[in-house]
Amino acid sequence: MTGTGARKRWAGVATGIAVLIGLVFLRGYDPPLLQYMRNAGFDQLQRIWPREKRDPPVRVIDIDEASLAKLGQWPWSRKQLGQLVTELGTLGAAVIAFDMVFPEADRLSPSRIAGDPDLVSRLTPAAREEISASFPDNDEIFAEAIKGRPVVLAFSNAPGNARTTPPRLAGFAQTGLDASKAPPLVESVAANIDKLEAAAAGFGAINLDLSREQGIARRVPMLLTDGTGFYPSLALEALRVAQGAQTIIVNASETTENAIDSIRVGDFELPVAEDSNFTVHYRRDTPDTYVSAYRVISGTEREKLAPLINGNIVFVGTSAAGLRDVRTTSLGEAVPGVLIHAQVIEQILNGEYLIRPQWVGGAELLAFFVLGLLLVAIIMFWSPLAATGAGIAALALVAFASAYAFKSLGILVDATFPIVGIILAYLATLGFRLLVTDSDRRMLRGAFGHFVSPDVLSEIERNADSLRLGGEVKDITVLFVDIRGFTTLSEKLPPENLVPLINTLLDRWSNSIIQQGGTIDKFIGDSIMAFWNAPLSKADHQYYAALAAIGIRQQTAELNADETISNVLKERGQWPLRCGVGMCTGPACVGNMGSQTRFDYSAVGETVNVAARTETASKRADFDIVIAGDLDVATQRLAVLPAGHVAMAGRSTEMQIWAVAGDETLARSEAFGELRALHDGLLKDLAAKRDEHIAETIGKCVVLSEQIAPRLKGFYAAMEGRRGDFS
């Protein structure tokens, strides 16, 4: 190597080192983009290896849609909540923690209604005194139910409140240096009314710091501070009350002020970040975590519920969409906020933690710098081809180390910055070498051609690969949905009402499809075509398509309940809006279809045709959601009913169709089980043409439908005229 060549190579090494040092400083500054990448990497690890589901004594009492349907809209009276607490106490709950705040007196309390000035102004003083004495106070009823029971109430660190100090019953002790300013600072507090606070066994914060986490609930602060003292989170306080502990011990750093190492409560020690944040290692959400609130309040299922509640730490919260307490987890699932607190307790009880010790950041930077320096040296003193192999090996080593630390040690090691940094250092150093001399550049191009085509950049710019026409045959589930009676609707409504209505409806339907992983193929007037399992494969795609159809039904019902829309429709005799959904699962050709300059990603084939005709067949069945063909195992968990066999244009044989009455909750209900048994008997009567039984059984089915899904009434009424479909 000549002196000039050596100097140029060392200059290249210096360039690579400068890039590495610049990246190290950038990591030290830690801009939002790097934080986003790091968090996304940790999320991906959780999605690959979610926490395994065990069976810790933790349960969520869910104020769900079914409970709201049974007991009325939220907020419920405190009397009902008192009944809930009493029932949970009777069932043996170890702790009852409310993921909600009661900052005002119950507006539904009879005593408060009796205090209405307009009501009492016309009464004599004696009558007022008698009313005040005889009308019950729901808050007092609730407080009496709480009193003496292990009930933890929530508070929220929320701006705009006059109160600045949260309630607290837990005692605190601290080891190490002062850490009183380490946790998030309490600014103002939304807390509960005095009479409820006086009865509670504990208080915990329900705040999640979503603003720093890109809207994803990755971490939960275990403590808050007012600058002098600590206040526990809802999960931490529930754990304290469950153990009968009086004191929470905060183990602070021995060397750094305002840095927390761990928190001990009773028999459990929780590793936390310096600011007390606890990293949640999520498991998949499962229905058996929840118990509908109305089942508990009713008091009629104590024998069934006792094994689920007895000895459990119980959180009370809501999954109802209208109450807007839905959060996104690291797994990408949308879950009720209360489940996050429950999963924190599950982790603690199982001893399964995710930690990111203070030394990890330094270790990541050191590993990045050493690997980057080796790569720079290989690029400048060896061949680019060898450097590419070394770079791939370095990236694989970083990814493996991150995965191993997560899976085996429960330590969060960031792979995103080292990987991106190594790639940038590689490209920068390789770019320098390309510019050193013509010979070096020619040698590099010759080596580079082994792993990257000379035309790659121009092909990427032209998107040539993605623009090629073609496709593949895959099993997919196709869904068609449209508005029933759209022709009449379009005649009755003026354009200024019709167009916004259609846009709103299609938007809501689209959201239901997308939420269940569907691909929207096209909008066709008042209808939508969508499919599942393409372009990305999705297990149980028929099941998710059916869930999307149920969501479409719900969205249509919500629009019908919207007074602004319903009033317009009622004036023209077009209320309520009704949808029709047809689905079919089978092979179809999917891919980019069209001309060279204009195309769509679409699906074609017999499955698509059958799905479209199934939507039409749903009118014959007089039901809004119909599936044609065989049901997958997952779909059979839903509330589905055989709806006979119908002829499909273009097919020589008739196809079995199914009516989708509802989701798994309905399918597991006792009433639906009874209806399914009646329905099976009806099918046998229809097949055997036992006319003397058919009308009677249909009548029973119609009556039972009133309790389950009133829309089934028309379905059963139509069966009388469709006897040929069941022979």
C-alpha cells in the first residue's frame, strides 16, 4: 500500500469514527425520533413474546355494553355501585379497586332531587324536613357499602382542579438518597367526595403517561409526588390493601438523588425506572379476565361467580366504547384502561418483570461504538464484500442480544439505535471509500454488484416491482355490505342529506372492517367490498370478517339512534336504516389489477361472486348478516344459526347459509343455547315436513328472539315461506 493510499484509508477510518462519535452524541441527546424507534422495538419484542397467560387471582368487573344495556346508561346511581361492592364483598373479593373517580355527589340521589329549589319552594318547612329525613342519600349508601371492606378508590392527577393534594392512607418509608422529586409531580387532583374518602381502605392514582409514549400505554407510574411525599398508584395500593400492609418502602439510589431503584410492598419488591415507572409486559387480552358488572349486581349468579371472585384482587372499570376508556397496549391491542392496572398486578404476583437498568444505556453505546469501529476498519482495510458480511453479522448479533435479554433475562436492550447507527456508519464509510480514488471506486462497484444490482436505486425510484401486474391465489374471506332499500332512500332524501349520510355510514362501516384487519377493495355506490387474508395473511380470517360484520351492525344501530340523522329519516319514512352483509370464504385471485398506469389491489374469482350473491340472499333470509359455505372453527364460537340452502347463480348446487346473530358473549348465553336447541328442532321438522310442529316451534323461536336479538323475529317469520330451503 502506498503512502497516499494509506493516508486515504486512515482518512476513511477517521470519517467513520467521526460518524460514530456524532451518533453517540445524538443518542445522548435522545431526540423524539430515537425514543419512538426504541419504544417501537420494545413493542415488537412484546408482540413476538407476549407474557404467557397464567391464572393469578386478578379479575376485572367490566361495566361493558351488556351491563349498560341491562342497567341503563352511565353514570349509574351510587346505590347500584353500593350493591356491586356488597356483592363483591359477599363473594369474597380480596380487594375491590375502582378505576374511576367520584368527584361529585350522585346526581341521581333522591335526596339531591329533593333538594331542588324548584321542587321544595312550594313546600312547608315541616314537609321539607320530612322529605330530607326520609329520602335516601345514594352516596351514603355507597359509602356504607365501602366502609369496613377492602375498597380502594382512585384519584387522578389532572389539571384544572382546585385540590392539590391527593388522599393517602398508605405509609411510606425510604432508603437511600432523597427521591421525593423523582416520580411525576402532582399538579392538581380529581378525587372523590369526602364521605366516600372517609370510608375507603386506600387510594391510588390511575394516571398513564401516554403523551411521552406516542399514545401507547407502555409504562405505569407506580408513585406520584407533591415534592415532599409519595402517593401510590391504583395497582400498588390494591396490592398493599390485599396484603394488609401499612407501609410502602421506596428503595432509592445510594449514589444518585431523585432516582428510585425499586418499591417494596408487603412480600413483593417491584423493580422500577428512576421515576417510578413500571414497564408492563402484556399478555394477550382474553375474555375470561372479565366479569360483566350486571351479573354481579344481580346477585343471582353467586354460585357461578364465587370461584372467579373469591380471594381475587378485583378491579372495577369499563370496556364500553362510549365511555372512552380504551387504551392501546404494546401488543397493538385496544383494551380497557382498567385491564392495564390488572395486568400490572398479574406481573407482580407472577414475579415477571421487564426492567431497563441504568447501566444498559451505557452498554448499548459501548457495544455500538466497538462494533461500528470494527466495521469501519473492515470497510477501509478489507473489501466491501467482507464488510457487508461483517455488518450483517453485527446486526444479527445486536438483534440476538436484544432478543435474548428480553426473553431470558427480562431486560430491555435497545437494538434499534445500534442497528440504524451501524447501517449509517457503514454507508458513510463506504461512501467515503467510493470517493477515495477511481480504482477504489471501481473495486467497490465490482464487489457491490454481488449483493446489490447496479439498477436497484433507479428501480426503487420507478417502483417497478410494485407496478407489475399479477397476482396469487389465496383462501380469503370476502364481505359485501350495502344499505337495504337504497333506491327508495335516494329518491326520498335530497342530495344535501343523502351524500353526508352515505359518507358517514361508509366511514363507520370502513372503520369496523379495518379494525378487524380487513382490506377494503372498493366502494360501489352505497356498498363496500372488503376481504381478509390478503395482502397479509391472517389466521381465522372468516371469524374476523364476521366480527367486522357485527361491528357494521352496531355502527348502523348507533346511526339510527342519532337524533340528528333519525329525525331526517323519520320525516321521510326511511327510518331505521338497515344494512345487509354477505360473506363467503374460499380461493380467489388477489393482486394488482388494471392497466400499466392505473390499477387497484383487488380480488376476483368465484368466491367474490358468491359473496356478492350471499348479500342478496340475506334479503331472502330477512336477516342482516349471512355467511355462505362452511364455517371455520373460530367462527363457530359466534352466535350463528343455520339458515338453509339457497341457489346461487352460476353454481349447479345450492349452498348452505348461516345467520350471524351475535358474538361469543351471546353464543355463551343461556338464552341463545335454548334458542339454538329450538332452532335445531325446527330444522328437523322442516326437513321432515312435520307441518303440525313447524308453526308452533317458529312461534317459540320468535318469543325467545325478543330476549336475544329482536332482529331474529323477521328471520323466523321468513322461514315459514322458505320451507323449500330446508328440505
